[in-house]
Amino acid sequence: MLRLFLLRLWPALIPLIAYFLWMRWRNRVRHKQGLEAMRLREGPWLAAVLCSIFTAGVLLVILGTEGEMQEGSYVPPKLVDGKVVEGHFEP
């Protein structure tokens, strides 16, 4: 389950990661200028989370609709004479 999440939905985390990296960079620049660093909780978290949710939704739609539609019925894998016969579609 974790593998599926990481492989399929990791792009949804890109807006949050980008925001976090931008905050770190901005705070370094502000520190060099002698200004007070921004606190992480003061940022536009709502926008970052909404972008992540939108990205996840788009990915779920794209991944859910890609691939070929198979005609016929699916025969699941089974064990025959000690060997695994792979699943397949039969017309």
C-alpha cells in the first residue's frame, strides 16, 4: 500500500515540497540581509494544500483512465500441476 502511494501519488506532494524548499531559500536570503526569518506556519499553506489535492485528483483521473479496455472476461491466475498459470482475458 505504501509502495502504491509513493509510486502513484508522489507528484501530489510536489507543491508542498517546492513550498518548503522556497521557504528555506527565502529565510537564508532574509537572514543575510539582517531581516527576521518567516515562520513556516505563517505561509500560504491553504494554497499549497489545495494545489496538492488538485494534483492528486488529476493524477487519479489520468491513471484511472489510461490503459486499454479489454474485451471478454478475466481469468485469474491459478496453480496447475505445481505451476502458476498467469491471469488472462478470454473472449
